Amino acid sequence: MGGCDKKIYPSKQGVLTPGCVRLLLHRGASCFQGHGRRNSE
């Protein structure tokens, strides 16, 4: 699944790049913590 690194950034398996990168994820994807956190959205 993934987890968090030492800097508390979520990580995801299958990303084949060294270092940290910003991923474009859609709603419902694992590790997605973006917009719409409130129940009304």
C-alpha cells in the first residue's frame, strides 16, 4: 500500500522515481487526501 516517510509525506508503491514527487491522483485513489474532506462536498 505505502505508508509515510520520515517527513510524514504519504508514499505509494509503484512510483519508480528517486526522491519525492508530486502525484496527480483522482478521488478514491489510495493516498488521496485532497479537496472535499468535509461531508458536504
